Amino acid sequence: MTLGNALPALPYAHAALEPYIDARTMTLHHDKHHASYVDNLIAALADYPDLQHRPARWLLLNSGEIPAPVRTAVRNNAGGHLNHSLLWRAMSPRGGGEPAGALADAIKRDFGSFAQFKTHFAEAGSKVFGSGWVWLVRTHQDGGKLQVTTTQGHDNPLTQGQFPVLVNDVWEHAYYLKHENRRLDYLNAWWAIADWDEAARRYEMSGNAAALQRETEVGQPLARA
């Protein structure tokens, strides 16, 4: 049976993001939480072989093609799979600093300054009620303006016509072992590992129609590695 997505390996060791994110949190977050979304997606699509090869991005953007009995399970777990796959690439042990080039210019244009953007991003993430995500996105309107937005659960801005440039996870499992209920502390510390090279790559790709067409986000076989 051909399947469409897999649990991606972390692009760094579990302890590589310390002291900002501890190794135990990363182990549980990737090896348990993210893995569970892949397992649940496999289970939801078990009776639908025509959908099993579809990547998570396609499943989210084509919800009308998903049979009603499993539509909610597919949306939740494909979203968890896609969002976490983006998150791992949004962080790096060599991260931090500031963006450069076109992305830096766009942030200054749309937020006033990099410092104002960081404050807006962290405050938005801190105010998410319950579990969700905070994003820097590029819109498909207004000349490709950058915006900070948040989503509940495992929703993704792609379904709202917005292209994700940078993302952080504000579910409690992302930060509670180290920061307990201090979500804002976690969000402020996170800038030290934000991968601006990856964000710049995604920003540049968001303005290239051919590159967007090739972007599959998570397209490996949908099976546990």
C-alpha cells in the first residue's frame, strides 16, 4: 500500500536547542506528540486507499474530498502533522539574530521595525486561548503584505489563503516542562533559536508561483519511519 506522509526526522539532536527548549520536551514533542498525529492520520485513512498517498497539505486544502466520517480526524491530524513539520524547520541551534534582505525589508515595512514585529508576535501567541499556533504569514492580497496571525488547535493559515513564513507552537506540550504556565517567557526566549534563513527562504518562495506549485511541505510516505 502506497502512503503519502511520514514522521520527519528532526533536523538536529533533541538537545540541540538547549537551554531554550530542553531535550525532554523535544523528545516528547517530536517522538510522541507529532508521531501520534501521523499514527492517527494513518488510522483515519485506513479505509480510503485513494487518499493515503496525499500529503498533509493537500488533505487540508481539499477537505471537500475527504469522506464525512473521517473529515474531522483528517483535518486535526493532518494539521498537527503539517504544523509540526514546519515548526522543526523554523528552529535551529544556529538560529537567532535578525532577518536580512527582502524579508527584513518587508518586516520593517509592515510592522515598523523588527523589534515591533517581535513584540506583536509574542503578544499574539501569549493571548491564544487554549492550544494553538502563532504565525508570520504572507497574504495573497494587499501586495503580499506580512501579517501576524494565530490559529486554534491544528488549523493552518494555508486554508485562509495565507502562506506561512514562520511559526511557533503555543500548545502547552511545547513549553510546559521548562516554563510551566509562563507562555510569554517561552515566546520571548524562542527568538534565540528562530531560523531566519528558513523564514527568508519561505518568504522568497511565497512570491514565486512556480516554487509554490512545487512546495509539498510533507510528502514522504505516510508511515512511521
